[in-house]
Amino acid sequence: MKMREILLVAMALVVGNVSYGAQIVYPKSQNVTINSDKTFFVGNEQTDKVLKINGEIINLHPSGGFKHVVKLNPGLNTFVIDNGTEQKTFKITRPQPVVASNSVAVEPIIYENSVVISLSKDNVPLRSTPVDAGLNRLQHLPKGLEFDAIGEERGFYKVKLGRDGFGFISMDSAIKTDKNKTDYANIQCCTHQHGKNEKFLELFLDRQVPYSVTDIGTGLDISVYNVVNYMFQKYDDFIEGKPFGYSSYYNADGALIVSMKEFPKVNPQNPLRDIKITIDAGHGGSEAGAIGCLGTKEKDVNLKIAQNLRNKLENLGAKVFMTRDDDSYVGLNERVEKSNYFDADIFLSIHNNSLSDSMADRDATGTETYYFYPQSKELAKILAKSISDKTGFKNGGQRGQSFAVIRNTQSIAVLIEVGYMINPDDNSKLIDEDFQNKVTDGIIDGLERYLRQDDI
Ligand SMILES: [Zn+2]
């Protein structure tokens, strides 16, 4: 090849398909099946081009990014994207809606005689409703724990909790035993201990029975079920104080331990000093997370913000643990286990958001925060506001959600969706270093307000 040709080929490789037609990051291929009545085209094009989809002009953001919503009819939908010099055809199949025919609602089964079930794995959720998702978890319980099951409902055993209460255990997490009544426990003695910044409750039981620990904001409510010599076969206790992380478990001697960290007394001048913080940059390695309209990978933005935040926190005297500090894949359990081992006070998971096809027409932008335990709601609320105040992003508020990283951590835990990758304006800001700095200034400001308990 002549020099000029080599140069042209090299240029084409560097700029990719941006200069030779629009880059479409979503849908992921030109022939896809999407089971929704709408979807969107997300991508970018040079701003001097006029980009049309089936003849309709697509609005380009000054960055070149776009998100364009289209309706999908049942069957094959064809979309031609045209930038004046090149055309790309997308064939999107929407499956025919399935007509709910003779599907019979599954009625709950009530056993004639109760059956004893035994948990077949560790960390099994005891739920308040027979649904395998959401905020209905009462407690995670260890392998071998027994319940009296009185029936079945939607793939769950309905189990007795004390004389009058009920819960649900997934049928694939327990086995039926040949007993028909579980043994109840004697609570032999109970002690409350007060450690440094920590309160303990220690209950001595002659066998392991179901229990639940509920954070009610002003303390922890503890219920132990299937015990003898207590009203309704249920023992109740309480640890008073504002929880700052807690854990509960049966120790090697069979005692039930509930430990609660107390809210730290901080120096208002320097509230972050010695506070242990886990920063969890979402996704990584083979898992890119959401793809922005500019082709930006969520995992890269998450890591940039996480590293910037780490530097600022360390300068303020905080002790920081990063669940990842490069572009590597780390599983959700590993993130949680390492943070619990680090004994973090606060766990912050950094993410950026996307939308599902069915919500494609939502005008999604700005910051949302998520918490699982009530103890984390206050920080989630403060962070959504403090990030919004510093960045000018819309404050999308805080929501309860059952994400694994904020559910299984024993600390105050908040997941931050800083902005929307598929929103052209959000995407163009999120890749800007000055903007990332504002995001982390907002997080620092929120953490300091929270630790000082300013205007709360
Ligand atoms: Zn994410």
C-alpha cells in the first residue's frame, strides 16, 4: 500500500465507524428479538450529519450522542438508519403476545399434618411473603435449622414462627425430614454486653432455632422463635441506639450473637478521620455494565469516580478499601465478603444507570441512590441531594432495593447511580474529569454531613 492508503486505513481503525456512519450501541445487533412494545436506538453520529430513522430526523446532542425511542409492533419491525451517505437496516422482532389461556392459578396447599423441614444450605432467606425477590427478607439463616412447615405456596414452604407467626422458605433451599414436629429451644441465659462503640446481645440456647433481627431506626428488634417458656413461643429483645451496621449469627458454642455498631462520635472539623469506607466500583473486566450513547463503558466511569473518591477520602484521613482498583472482574459475593472482613463502617457502590426497553420512553437523567436496610436510608437520602447540589444533576432521590452488595454487607451500605449512560447529556458529562470531581465533592460533602449529623 502507498503511504496515503496506509494512513487512511490507520485512521479508519482509530476512529472506528464514527466517521463512516452512525455508531449504534443499542440495539446490540442489526437482527434482534425484543419483547417489549417499545425500544430505543442509542448511539452517536457526527453533529454535521443529519441522521434519520425511517425518514424521521434523530435529535443529536451537541456531543453527537442520541437516544431515540421507537414503537414495536408484534412481529418483524424494520428500521433504516440513514446519515445521508450510508444506510444501516435493523430488523427487530417482537414476539407475538402470549394469550393467557387455561393457566390455572396455583392454590396454596395446606398439609394435614405439619412436616419438619431442614435448611439444606447456608444463608437461606426467611421471607415474609412467598416471592423470590424484593424487600421481603426477614433474616438469612444457617444450614440445618429446622422449621415446622404447614403447607406450600408458589414454590415456598409456609413455616411457623412461634405460635402465631408465619414465614416462607424456598422449597429448593430445604429438605423434608421424617419428623413431624421440630424440637423447641430453651433460652438458658441472656447477657447484654457493651464493647467499645459496639453493643452485644448474647443468647444461650440449647439448640438453634429461627430468629430475626429488624433495624427500626432507633435500635434493633430481636425475635427468637420456637422457644419454650415464653409467650407465643417467641422471645423478644431490643438493642437500643442508632445502628451503624450490625450482624447476627450463631457462634461455635451455639450462642446467638447480635452485635450492633454505635454511631461514631466524630470530630466535626474532620468527621471522616479513621472512618472505614469500602468503595465498590461496579462491574469490571468482562462485565462492562451499561454502554453509554457515546460508546462509554459504565465500568470505566465507575472506576474513575471510585479512584478519585479514594484519593480525596484518604487525604481526609479515612481508611479506604477498594473492591477493585483496575479493570478486573470481581464477583458480587467477593465484594461483600471482603468488605465485611475489612469491617467497613460505610460501603459505597458506584454505578451508572440504564433503562430497560419497556421504560425506553422515560426521560431518565440524574442521580438516584439505593439502600436495603432502614439504617442506610438516611445516608442514601443525603448523598442523592449532595451529589445533585454539587453537579447540577437532577436529584432522583433514594429508594429501597434488594441489590446483593447493599443487602449482604454488615455496614451502612448505599448504591449510587450517578447518572444515566444512555442519556446523551449525562454521558457527555460523566466522562469529563472536572465533572467526576464534582461528583466526588458531592459524595464527600454528603458523608461529612451524615457523620456530623447536620440538619438531620
Ligand atoms: Zn451498574
